[in-house]
Amino acid sequence: MSRRNYSFAGFFSVNILGMYYMNFKIIAPPSHQMLGQKVAQLMGQDLIVPQVQQFADGELEVTLPVDADLKGKIVFVVQSTNPPVHDNLMQLLLLLDVVKQAGVQQIVAVIPYFGYARHDKSSVPGGKGSVAMVAQLFKAVGVDKVITLVLHAPHIKELFAMPIIDIQPIEFMAQYIKKHMPSLKDVCLVAPDHGAHDRVKKIAQVLDVGYILFTKERMADLTKIVAQIGFCQGTKAIIIDDMIDTGGTALNVCNALAEQGFTDIYGYFMHPVLSGYAAQMVQQSLFKHLYVSNSIELGNKLMPKCEVFDISELLVEQIRKEV
Ligand code: R5P
């Protein structure tokens, strides 16, 4: 049922809607309030914002407002685990723990950007990936279900010891690109690595445009292009990936495309992690424009080349199915 339908349904339906929505609550910590507010507003609720106190040694204490009234409710806690990854991870775990203590019916952790998702395997031979352990932490604090958005790779879901829904909004991404390109003629989509291949192929099918795949090698944070598979004619290239972190992957591919004669190069990245100097590097690069989501609040990393798109509707679409 969509909220939009309800808004035309008159006073009686609005009251029914109120009762229907009373069954659940939306919570987001102060650091992730912007997205939380949008989600809560679309769900016709007031956002509950806990207090987060940090002590001199960096330890955190999370407390819920006294009037939070969570007993018997389905509670959606909205927060990405972006950098500073351990502060945000710990904050979220502490918040989920206090929510659990409040006698709720169910806890759904809505984590659009899930930090550690790339650690399905170790970066050193013989090492062990850590994403399964991180997922276990959420189970340990009583999370019943996790909702993520464009998780690094589909097989990571299998490493979770609880139900997990990973939203893969192919149609949304395709339509966004269509809206922002004056014409799709001359457009070529680009998968910057193997992990992005399937996603980019599906978007290219929806838009009926060609695509190229690059393969890369990674040594810790450093990446290098190994090969290019496919060829497509055009002047405009759009690199599509789940995230931009150090910017290494994106910038290598952007430079390679420029060398091949692409004049207008765009980036469409779901999660703008933008560690270190990535934002400045992208601003000074050959990228014409970057589109990133609000899964992570950019603050002073928001650069002129960057346009932020809103994912709250995507999250709400899934949340509505859970209540
Ligand atoms: C990795 O496979 C991901 O899909 C991204 O391509 C990668 O994490 C981006 O990282 P960076 O910006 O540091 O190259």
C-alpha cells in the first residue's frame, strides 16, 4: 500500500492509516538524522532521535528519549556504518541494544551502507574475512532482520545468520540516469570491476545502451586495471559502482576512458564513502559529474561536481512491506 494512495482517501482513511502506522517506530541517531527524518516523514511518523554521549576516552553511551514508547512495536533503526566505521558500528550496536531492552516486538536494522561488506574474504593469503563476524554482532544484540541497499556483492547475504534484504534498485538507477542525460545516444555504461558487472548489464538492458567491463587487481587500498572486456561507441561514459571509497577504482577507469576518447565521463556511485582525499581528487579529476546517494551524509565532503540523490523512497518501499 502506498502512502500516496492514502493521501486521497479522506479523513476516515487517514485515521485508519494512523492506527496502521502506530504499530511501528523509526529511530535514527543524530549523526544519521537527515536520512532518518526523510524515512520517518514518508512513513507519517515523528523520528525518534536517541541521545549519544561520547566520553573523553571515546566510549559511547546511547539513551532513548523517555517518551519513546517502543514496547510491542516493530522498530526500524536507520543508520549506515560509514567512516568513522568503528564509531558508527559501535553506536549502532549500542542503539540496537537499548532498543531491544525496551521490550519491542521486532527490530529491523536499516543499514543502507553496510561497512565491512567488502571483507567477505581476507586481503592476505590464509586470512579470514570478517563480514560474517560483523553480521553476528547484529544478531547478538537482537536484530531480527537487516535491510541494506546495493550490498557489495550478492553472496555476502549468505554470510548473515539472520534474514537480510538487499535492495537492488535497477529500475530506479536506470530511470535516474535517463533523467539526467540529455540523450542516451552516445552513452556507454561502464562496470569498473567484476563485482559491478551484473548490475551494470541489467541497467544497460533497461536503457538499451551498450556497456564495457573492466577488471582490476587490488592490493589493500591500491587498485590497478588489468583488462577491458567489450567495446562501445560513444562520447559519454557513465561508471556505475556500489561505492566510491579512496576513489582509486573510479579514477583509474575514468582516465582509461578519457584516453579512449570519451569526452563526458560521469560516475554513479550508490555509497559515497570518500575516504581521505578522495573528494578533492574527484573534484580535480576528469569526471564531469558524480551522482551519489544520501546513504552517507557528506557534510564538508560535498563537492561542486557531486549531486546527491535521495534513497528514502527505496527504503520506505521495503519498510512498508515489513509492517
Ligand atoms: C570493490 O570491489 C567495490 O565495488 C568498489 O569498486 C571499491 O570498493 C571502490 O573502492 P576505491 O574507491 O577505494 O577504489
